[in-house]
Amino acid sequence: MGSTQFGKFHNFCRDSTLPVCNLFVRNNQPPNKKFDGCALTGINLNDDRNVGNLGSILLCFIAIFSSLFLIWRSERKRAAVGRREMQLFLVGFIIISICEIFSVGAFPLSDSVRKGFSAAHLGAIAATAWLLFLNAVVGFQLIDDGTAISIGLLVTSALVLFIGTGYIALDTAFNWTGRFQASHRAPNQNIGLYILYLLFPLICIVGFFLFETFLVVKVLKEKRPMLYLTIAGLLFAISQVFQFVISPHLCNATSGKINGAFFETLFNLGSVMMVWVFWSSITEDDWPMPVGGAYS
């Protein structure tokens, strides 16, 4: 049963508001009924126009400003290992939040604009998850952090993922080549996006938590950072439960006013902030002062 569902998004799109769903239909927002699920109506404006997921939209703005603040705080931690790499991860999260405003937030946008933001959203998720995983690798200092080689590898590999995933998403949406449009075999099926949007980020996130756990427990031999890391993991897990399990129940209970997207955004933001707190707890703020308290 599981193998026959591989690559299919129909059930996900029926139960949740996902950016990938915009690629398969003209408009993932009401009055579209293609997915036969609970239609997210949100707030009615006029002329049958709606703004849905308003809570998610507001949280995305909070996420953007929170990430900018954390980037600034990271800049002040001059001796921290992986400072630039953590800032790159936060930049990726900012891009995700900007795209989410227009892909998950139910603005009355044109079809092509929504698809464009949705494609960028998927690319940003794949690239940012990869950057998170590389942040864990940087912690082992196999390559000196903050160097041109380290930053160059991170940026180049993340751009490759962003462009590659984004292109597949755009080709799926606009059917440029027909190579990634698989609707003739199964409704709303795309194996490439299934791997890059769902499976690959999950592997990166799990890898990050495993690598960081080994680093803290075996190398640093500390306990407190594990509390922050565990909270980050729990918040992320809760966000996914709201997105994929609780969402349709919320939608039905509120007659389409809200679904799990708001809570997914909320707990994801909390998870990212706890990741930063965890990183901050295992790094130094500044270089130790030389003996005597002054430079010669």
C-alpha cells in the first residue's frame, strides 16, 4: 500500500495547506474543490475573494524579524564556531517565511504568481534543510568554519538544491517539458518533488539531530544543550503533527476558518529559535582575554 502511494500528493493536499499543492491545480484556495477536502475559506473580503491562513501570514512576518534579530545576535558572538554558517541557515529560513506568506497564505493572487512563490518555497525548504545539516557537520570542525572554502561549499550546494528543486517545481506547474508532469499516470504525482520536498529535508533534519547529539554527549560531554536540542526536535515534530494529522479536523471544526498551517508555522518558528539557542549554548561569545587583561 505504501509503495503505491509513493510520490502522490493527493491525500496531503486534501488534508493540509501545502505549497506543493499549488503546482497541481489552478488555485489551491477556495473555491477550488479538486482535492475533495475541507476548503479553507478564512476571511471573506468581497466578490468571492478570501484571505486564508491570516495567522500564518502574521507569524511569517514575526519569523522574518526574529531571524534578523538572531542574525544580529550571531554577529556579536565573534568567537562562535559556525557563526557564518548559522547565519546562512537563518537567511534560508527568512526566504522560506517570505515565500510562505504568498504560497500558504491565501491571498487573492494570480495563478502564475502563486505557483512562482510555491516553487521558490519548495526550493528554499530543500536548501535550508541542507544548510541545517551542514551546520551540524561544521561543529566537528573538519573544515575551518567561516572560511571561504566552508562558506563557498555551503552556498554553492544550497544554491544547486534551490535552483534544481525550484526548476522541477516550475516545470511541474507550467508543464514546460512534460517530464515532471505525471498526472497522466496518477493524480498529483511527482516523485522528484516527493523526494526533494518531503523526504530529503526530513533526512537532513534527522541527520542534524543525530550529529549534534553525538557532538554534545560524546565530544563536549555536556547535558544542558541537550535540553535545548530536545525541545527543538519536539517542536518540529508537533508542527508536523498539526500539518499532516490535525489540520483537517481543525478545518472541519471551524468550518474552514483555520487549519493546521497556523500551528505548523508557530511550532516551526519555535523550533528554529531553539536550534539557535542550542547552537549558542555550545559556542563562545568572544575570544578569551589574554593573561593580564590587556593586549600588549
